[in-house]
Amino acid sequence: ATDLTPQMLTAAQRLIRGKGIENVSFRLADAMALPFAGGEFDLVTCRIAPHHFPDCAQFVRETARVLRPGGVAALIDNVVPQDIAAARHINALEKVRDPSHNWAYSAADWLGFFAAAGLETLHSEIFTKIRDFDYWMDTMGVEARARDQVRLLMVQAPAAAKAALAPQVVGGALKFTLTEVLIVAR
């Protein structure tokens, strides 16, 4: 298990060891410059992190580099519409919620990164999750002013961004749709 921040590695270690799992090692690492030899792994996975990386194409190239021939890469991350105005809007509201957010790409962008890195996509799918706005804000400890700004950006989004986010009030609570992609490649 790797992460750029020691705190996340500590949390992962606590979770994994708490389940009695001992065959996992933990290494501080930058996803764009993995400290492993080429061809060292049978499987590389990454879940809901790449939108924080400054160079996702480089991350995919590094993933390909450390995979042995025939190895498998699996990724899940948030995605945005291909419409650039919608992508910019959604990324802007994500950045207000979480300043460590860099950029969420479209599914087509991700498939392009995998192909450019020489990885063959075996499976890809888009799925959506309905999120409770307040819970989503609470998980990041977002302050009231930023929370109000994100709410406004969501409910007054341009048409393509609004269609992707699908904000709606259900039982007095704001709900919206988060879209993710799953890619499995060799």
C-alpha cells in the first residue's frame, strides 16, 4: 500500500492490521514516481485518489511500468462530462470543497491515458452514486462559507454540469449524483 502522506499510510495500516491482515507492506510513495522496479507487480490498483494527482497520465505510465507483462491495473475515480465547461465547473466546486483536489477527468480521457501507456483496456464502466450533500461536506469538515459556495455552484450550475450532478432536494436534503469510472486493463 502506498500513499504520498504518512497520515494516510498510518490510517491504512491501522485498518488493514485491525482486520488481522499481515501480508501487506506500506510505503511512502509518489504515484507519479513509484519507488519500485519495472515489472515488479502482478496487480496495481488505485481507488478514488487520482483526481488529487498533478499528472494522471504520468501516474498511468508509472502503473504500466511497474506491472509485469500480463499484469493487471484497476482504477476507480471520479469523472466529469467531456463537455469542457461542465468539467471546469464541477472541478471548481470540488476544489472549493477539497483544496487538495486537482482535476477529475472524463472517462474518455482515462481510456486515452491507459491506451497511451500501452495498456489494453479489458473492461470499463461508468457508474453513479447518489450523495447526500451535507454528509459529503461533513466528511471533509467544510466550513459554512465554503459549503454555501459549493451548494450555490451545484444548484446554479450550467446545463451540462447540472445534468451530470443532478442536484435535487429529497425530504428536505440536497442530494446529487457523483459519477465514477472503473477501468481494468492489462
